[in-house]
Amino acid sequence: MTWGDTVRRIRSAWTYEETRTAAACSAAQWPAAWLAWWVLTRSVQDDYGIGYGGAFGLICLLLFAPLYLPVLGLLHTLLHIAPAAVLARTAPARRLPGPAWARHLAAVALLGAVWAVPVAWAAGSGFWSTALSCALLGAAPALAAGYARRGRRTESDLPGWGCWGVWFRAGAGGFLLFAGAFGGLALAARSGLVPEYEPPVLSAAQVTGVWRSGDGAVLRLDADGGAELVRLPMKVTDRTDRSIPVCAGAGTWSLRRDGPYGEERAGVLVRPGASGSCDQDTYWTIGGTEDAPELFVLLGDPDAGDLLVLTRDQGSRAARLP
């Protein structure tokens, strides 16, 4: 078989009409998918009280959606939907029982599992949930492509609209899909089916131990109320100085159910020793989950400050500090 025969076989297995239809369908579903991802993510993750919980970024994505959604839909089609269709239409696959659309969906799920490996690694998510998401995102474009192939729709089928007809319909469908997802998720949240994030409730014994950040900051909380600080950023009294001091030495701590500066969440109030520029108590709010608790603080400007997150040292609570 020559290279030209291979190209002709691929072209017969996947047509331009299918590419256009699948890309438009893929682009239409992304806003609703992003909304669902954002709502479900907020229900299990702490937003640390920063900004608007990601709502501003979601609004920006929607405003500029007409510019990048067609490109994203085309990339999704070329990397996932089209290869799955070619795989489903090979001679060995055609020998399998079932209609062509079912084989295409099976190939989409199989290729989605392959793509889920790098995506899950990059995003830090679970493999199975990522593979399921890839399969779901590929189902509608695959079915739409199959419809276009069966109908052999051409530009003459869309008088007055030309090749843009499928994109206009996809835009209208995407808007309706987003509105439906918004309403459904709002009702689900109101009814409690999508619970809001709740920080863990920790006792003083659970808070006791060594907490570290990724950049080397360490906070050790002893059972007797003593604290040790190593390269730990803290708040300062002088608001004119925008620099954030890095503190070290001894101090004290206490567990509080509400913050001394108007915070509504439980946390740890750390009082550094009176030395150098570390002259103000810092309230470390409790976040994370029961299995992976965190202590965090927003330093500097409340609207655009530096977020510092400490996680519990997985070793012994009596671990030595560096």
C-alpha cells in the first residue's frame, strides 16, 4: 500500500463536514463544562478567601469565549474525536458487533483514557475522574460527527448561511446549554446536592506539630503552647513598609474559633517573640481537609497579597527543625 492510498483511506474515514460539525459541537459544550468544573471544585477546595473564588476569571473566560472556543473545539477534534473515528472505522473495528456510532464512542473513551494520563499528571487530579471527563467531553462531538456523516450535509444544505451555519447553531446551543447548566447547578447547590466547602474542625492536639511551606518556612506548635519559627513570614505593624519580614525564633500560640481581626473561621494565633521586625501576632486560618489540613495567611494587601500555605509535616510531631 502506497502513502497516497493511506491518505485516501484516512480521508474516507473522516471528512471535512465531520471536522466542522465536531469542532462546533465541542466548542459549544466547553462553557457549560467549565461552569460545572468550577462549581464542583469550589465544593471540595478552599478558596482561602481570596478575590471572588474564581468567579472573576470565569467571567473573563466567557467574555472572550468567541475568540478561543472555535480554536479549542478544533484542537479537541483533531487530537481526540477524529483519531477515535479513524480507529473505529478500521477493518478490525468494523468486524465488532454494534452500530458505527457505538464503536466511535468506545474509541473516544479508549483514546480519552490515553489522554487522561498526561492531563491527570499535569493537573494533579485522579486518573479515573479525568478519563471519565475526557469520555464525556468527547461523546457529543462524536455523535454530531456521526450525524453529519450519515446525512452527508454540505454547504448547499444551509442556504444563506454557508459553512458558518453549523457554528451559529453551535453558538445558540452552547448558550442554552450554559444557561441550563447554570440553573441546574444553582438548584443543586440550593437543595444541598452540591454542598459548599467546609473547613475541618481541629482540636489543639490535632494542630500540635510541625507545619511547613514549599519554600522552606516552618512553624512548630508544641503541646505546651510554645512555638518555634524558622524562615516564617509574618505580619508587621508598620503598614507603610510593604516588605514582609521573615521571622525566626521562639513564640507562643493559641487555638481560636474566630479570628481577632474579624475572621469568621477557626485558626491559630501565633505570637512571635519581641525581636527585630516581627512585632505583630499573625492569625493562621485552618483550611484544607480532615485528612490534609492546612494553615494559611494572606500577607500584605488584602486584595492582592501573598498567600502562604503551611501543610502538616508527615513525619513525627517531634521532628527536628532545620
